[in-house]
Amino acid sequence: MLSRARIFVLRAALLAPLLIAPAASALESSWVEAANSKVRLLAGGAADKEFLRAGIEIQLKRGWHTYWRYAGDAGIPPHFDWSGSKNIAAIEILWPAPTRIRVEDGIESIGYYDSVTLPLRVRPQDPAKPVMLQLDLKFGVCEKICIPASAKAALEIPLGSTAPNSALAAAEARVPARTKPGATGTLRILGSKLERGKAPRVFVDVAVPPSVNFDLFAEGPTEEWALPLPKRVGAKDGRARFAVPIDGAPTGGSPIPRNLRLTLVAGPDAIEVMVPLD
């Protein structure tokens, strides 16, 4: 007959694997090597009624950068081909807050240094079936020179929730919150004023928290616009003013856009605001 002590030891031994068994892991594809970079697909977090959470992770050689959805004065935004995917109704790409990249001779780009994860909102055609993501990505990587890069990655997302993915959650937290001009908060677009003339420009007033680095980015109403980067023309006591030159209109279009999409970044926070100009 086993003693109580030996029974306790045996029970502990049987339970030990259960106590140390790892939780379900988040979904990740294999890394795909590209020029001075590598790429993979991610998925993780509770599924919404309408979409699944996924992402594209790009890791760059230290000191290199890649581009935002609008590259600025120079550079090429990423191009995403999802045509090989299965059970996909739509894929929305979310963009974490970018940074201004000063190149040379007054040329400035917009993008990300070292690494970036782009969150995805994946809407299945049939929510009762798994999703297969197949990405053919073309993007630019730059240090002092720029190199075209490409990568193909695939990931199957099963039915139901998957374990949280820390890289994906951190990237989602960096996506600018959509708000309106004059909305309340420590980070705000206070207003804008269009100055017409031979060299039209828009003055944008912002409110930012004290003692943080901040910046403003401007986009036209369509991808065909190529606006110069905003210039800071004043800052004092949590308020700042930027001047946005209105240049780079599409051929044959109006020289003044109907609106501007503004992204204000201050420290870890960011907002996105659509500002009408008419």
C-alpha cells in the first residue's frame, strides 16, 4: 500500500505537465527573406463578428527604413497583392503612426525605421470557413540608397479566436484614432485656414501635450495627390501651427483639394482628422 506521502508525489508528477503546458500560441508564418529585410504574416486576438485580426510584420536591417502609405517627397509606398488568398471578402490595412525621414537637400520622406507591423482587418466571404492569406508584397527599403524588395508569405487562419499576439496588439495601439476637427482631448486639430494665391497653402493649428515630440502629416483626397510635407511655423504653450503648401495636384484636376487628411503624432499617441477646405 502506498503511503500518503508517495501518493502526493505521484499526483504532483501527473499534474505537473498540465501546470506547465504552454497556452495556445498566436499564429505566425515563417520569415521570408527580402532585400535587407524579412517579412511574415501574423494573426491573433479575439475575432470580431465581421473581421479577423491579422498583420504584416517587416523587420529591416538596423538604420534602414521603409515607407508609409504616402511616402512624401521621395519613395514608393508598399504594394499588396492578395489575389492568391482564399475565402476573402475584403482586407483593410491599418497604418501605425509614421515618422518624418529627412533624406538630403531638403527632401523628406514618411515611413518607419528598423521595423513595422501593419495590422489587417480581414473579412471572410464565409465566416464558417477558415481563411488563407497569401501575400505578394513589393516595397522599398532604404538607407542612403533605396532598394526594391519583394516577399511572398502565406498564413491560414482557423475558425474561432486565436491567442493574442503582442506585436500585433502593439501595432494596433499605434494606429491613429479617427476624430474630428475641434474634438476634445489633449491631442487635437484645432482648426485650419486656406490661404489662396499664386502659392496656396493651408495653416493648421494643433494642440499637443507638453514636453513631447510631435509632427503633422498631410494627404490629399486621393492617392494621385503629392503634397509637400507640412512645415512647423510656430509653437508655444501646447499649441503649434503648421503650413501645408498646396502643390502636387493630379493632372487635369482642381489645384485646391476638397479636403485634407491630417495625421497628428505626439509621443505614443496619434489622431487622424479629415479637414474640409471649401
